[in-house]
Amino acid sequence: MLLEFFGGLITNSLALLSDSGHMLSDASSLVLSLVAIWFATKPASPNKTYGFYRFEILAALFNGVTLFVIAGFIVWEAIQRFYNPPTVASGSMMLIASIGLFANLLSAWALMKKGDVKNNVNLRSAYLHVIGDALGSVGAIIAGLVMWLFGWYVADPIISVLVALLILKGAWGVIKHTVHILMEGTPITIDQNEVKKALESIEGVINVHDLHIWTITSGLDSLSCHILIEDHQDSQKVLQEAIHFIEDHFKIQHATIQIETSQIHHGEMKV
């Protein structure tokens, strides 16, 4: 990170400077991710009945927003350089970017080996930060090669903008996912209609209503619903079958189910 920052100042390369800024954000994001994982291990309390699992989602959202800010800065600076591209020391730039690329690939490999970067949104956001760094280094190498061969110095801001757009794409995915979780959206791997049909297929069940499925944190989904059954049915048997069915078919272990008969009446739910 420091190598690319000072290297960017010395070589006058925006690609290196933007990559070093992104790496600074990465370092902060990785620290924040570790703090989030530590917070998630803290037990629940009367005030925080779900514990601190959501801190991981908040950390991922913060990481996604910082990626947007960094990409915006890169694009703004690149636009200024389009009109008057400065001379860049391309040889030194490629050497420094190559060292940065190696470090980024090593970090990405470590994250993939030690954590679930596919399903854990917190680790995924940190992984995207590192991949964004690697792309920045690749872009700096390509820009350096073009400038070294052809003296076309506008390649530096062009590559910077392309890298920024790739960063924005990854950042948008993280932000969209985390906001969906914070809005109590149904997990993307679960179809609510399928859950409803599955529960209504249980013998003695008339209908399922007020069904809600949401994510507490990565890999931890929750469900609540009301199940109306025939009056002569054994409510505990139906409840046990519903619990097992939800866990076996949809991998939801945190379920709250209210069994009702025709004698139960309650007001209409707002949600």
C-alpha cells in the first residue's frame, strides 16, 4: 500500500495512487471484518435478543459504501487528467504494480482458503476489496505497458476509470445484498411460495398465513408463521412435522410457528 502510494507520487501515475487508496480502504475493511466477527461471538442480551450477528452485515454495508466513494474519487481525478495527461514513469510504474498484484493475489488466496467468501457477506465484501486491488494493479501494469511502448499517457486515466467501474459493480452487489438483509427481505436462496406450499402439504393443515422469512446474518435464516389446522388434528404433531420439514428442506433452524384452529381469532396483521 505505502509502496504504491509513494510510487504513484514519484511516477505521477493515477492508476497507482488509486490502487494504493483502494488498498488503504481494504486494510480498514479487513480490520472491520475481524471486529465484526468478534462482535458476532458475543452472547445475546435482553436488549440485543439476536446478539450482535447483524454487526457483520453493517460492516459489509460500510465496506460497500467506501468502495463507491473510492471509485467516485478515481473517476473524478481521471476526468481531470483526460484533458491534460501528465507524463508517467511507466517502467517504475509497472514494477511497483507487479509487486502490488502479487501481494493482492496472496491476500485473495488466503481469504478463499480460510473463509467462505461466497456465502458470508462480510468476508465476501472484504474479498471483493482485495480483488478490486488486484484489478487495479493489473490495470496499472497494462497502462504502464501502453505508455512505455507508445507514449500514450492518456492510458493511465482510461485504465483507472475501467478499474473504477469494475469496483462499482462489486460494490453495488454488496450494498444491494446487505440492504436486502437489513430490510428483512426473504433470503435469495429461499422461495417463500415454495415454503408456503410445503407447509400446506402437511396432513391436517388448512392454510399458512403471516409467513415471514428473513436473514439474521450470513448462513443464519429465521422464519415465523401461523398455521391453521383442522380442529381434530394433533397440534403438537403438526408443529413437529413443520419444524422438521423446514429444517430438512430449507435449512432454517430458527423457526417460530403458531398453530391455530377455527376457535382462534386474531386481528389482521399489518405485515
